[in-house]
Amino acid sequence: MVQFIFFSIIFILIVDFCLERFLAFLNIKHAKNELPAILKDIYDSEKYTKQQDYFRTNTRFGMLTSSFSFAITLMIYSLGGFAWIDSLVQVYIKSEIWTPIAFFGVLYFANDILTIPFAWYDTFVIEQKFGFNKVTPKLFIIDKLKGYGMTILLGGGILFVIIWIYSLTPQYFWLLAWAVITGFSLFMTMFYSEIIVPLFNKQTPLADGELRSKIEAFAIKSGFNLTNIFVIDGSKRSTKANAYFSGLGSKKRIVLYDTLMDKLSTDEIVAVLAHEVGHYKHKHTLINFLISMPTTLLLFFVFGLILKSDVLAQAMGGQVHSFHLNALAFSILYSPISLVLDIATNVLSRKFEYQADAFAAGYGFAPQLQSGLKKLSATSLSNLMPHPLYVFFHYSHPTLYQRITKLSQKL
């Protein structure tokens, strides 16, 4: 049985890697296809050549980084490296709670240190070459340190609570751990923009003027109670533009990137905001949260069943069951189920995007949303011809062509 689990994990790792490489190959080949007529006005010939170069560069770099991670993971797993790390940690820490935390901490920081050169190259070579990067080396380091602090406080804190619950009541661990994660997710949904975002970016209320007046006029017209409109200084890291909606109830807010305000007209920004309001009106955030509850419950229920399994720990090179070795084995064995759930989530998310687009179009913003989406794609050098299979597996949004086509039907 141990060998079966061992080779099952190897099989899953290899199949996942090969699937991703196959999808990347299809995507990079499909990107060379001629653009549909409805998209040909987005790039001129010079910029389209630049976009193709940017896309191929990112795809090949992604294949390099993922191949490196795959090779390291496979090597460590095959050679019993995880059990070795476990034994090394236990030389210094022998605790039902702190040993797993230290084990996962070693894995996290070792992985992050190994991938820092790739992140540095992506930021200061690729993004710099194509004119997107605004991050300075100092800011890069500061962001890393802040990320470490958040991981230790939030990630370590949640991990501590989950392991502590398991040590108290293994029988009801799955239910209580699910309740903790669900509560934490709800808290983050409500307060992410107020607590986490300010650690990395400055948010300021949108100033009075034409844009705010038009946004408020639309909010009144659509029956959307909106008082929290913020501008985030995204330009300190990138020239790419974005906007998002966060929070629930009284904590809901619209956040506009300052780069969005530089690249889009006032009416186009209102159209993008109308799309975000559409998500709220259709209760997409709430629906996603409610859907995540049973899927997370399933995950913890199955996880709780195998935590006492010596076989899983032995497949990882250990001797007897332990929270961390069993959790690591479970994370790999559960990945096929996770893949299916992710695909289903993406299918639903793409449907939600169409609904939000239709909401904006219902208020007469179809032309402005079309032009705004085209500008956003052009300024970020987006791939306009992704392969349908790649879209099926990875896209949470419909392709630009699909969205523009749907919006055209609303004119």
C-alpha cells in the first residue's frame, strides 16, 4: 500500500506537470492565429509584434520556472527529502503543534528563497523590458519583508489554530477547522481592503469632480448605495490598470487604480465600475462564498479521515503519521479533485462576468465598456487569442473576443 501511494503521488505530479506544459504549448501556438476583425483595432502592427514577444517571453519563462519547481519537488519527494526535513526539525523542536509549524515554515522560506531570483528576473528584466515595471529594488525587498510578516502572522496563526484544534479533538477536527477557515475567509472578504491593502498601497477617497459626480449619478440610478470609492496607487508597481469591488454590506467599496484613470475616459471608467456594481447586484461575492463553504467542508472532512494514516506518512519517507507529512501527502493526492473544483469555479466565474457585463450594458454602457476593455487589453499587452482548452482550465474571465461579441449583441 505504501508503494501504491508513493507512485500515485509521483503519477499525479508528473501528469499535472505534463498537462500544464501541453496547455502552454497549445496556447503559445494558438496565439499566432489571425485576429478576428472585431479585435484588429486594438494593436497596430508594431504593438502587436511587441505583444506577441511579451506573451511568448512570459510563457517560456513560466515554463522554465514551473519546470524548476517540478524538478525540485520530484527530487525531494523521491529521495525522502520531506522526511529528512521533518527529522531535522525534530532535532530542535518536538511538539505536537510547533513541529508542524516549523516544518511548513522551513518549506515556505526554502521555496521562497529558491524562487526569488525568478521573481527578480520577472520584475526587473521582463516587466522592465516591456515598460510595465515601476518597482524599485528597495520596494521589492520591502514587499518581500512585509509578505514574510503577513505569512508568519496570518498563515502561521491560522495553522496554529488548526493544529491546536486537532490536538484537542481529532474526532471533530474537520468541522471545527472548517468553521475557523470559513470565519477567517468571511473576515478577509469584509476587511481585506481596510487591513491588508494599506500594508502595500495607499488608498485615498476619490476626489470631487466629473468622475465622482458621474459615478454617484450612476449609483443613484442603479439603486446602489455607494459611499466608498477609493483610488489606489497601483502606479508605484506597474503601469497596468485595474479596478475591483470588495467587501459586503456596509464594508463594500469600489477601488480604482490610478493607472486606470490615466488610460480610460470618464465614461469608460464609469462603465468598468458599472460592471463591478453588476457583480454586487447579482450577489456574486456572496454566492462564491456560499459555494466555497461545502467544498471547503469536503476538503477538511477527507483530510480529517487520513490524518491518522501511517501509510501516507510512510509514502513521504516517514515512519508514523504526523500532521505535517500527512497534510503534505494529502495536498498532492487531493489535487485532482481540486483541479475539477477549480474548473467548475472558473466556468461559474465566466458566467458571472457575462452577467456583470450585461448589467453595465443594461444602463447603456456597452460601447464604453467595449472600448474600455480594449484599452485595458492594449495597455497590458494581453494575449487576444488564447487556446479554448487553456481558457477552459485557467480563465476566470471570458476572453476579450467573447466579451466584446456578447456586448455587441446588446447595442
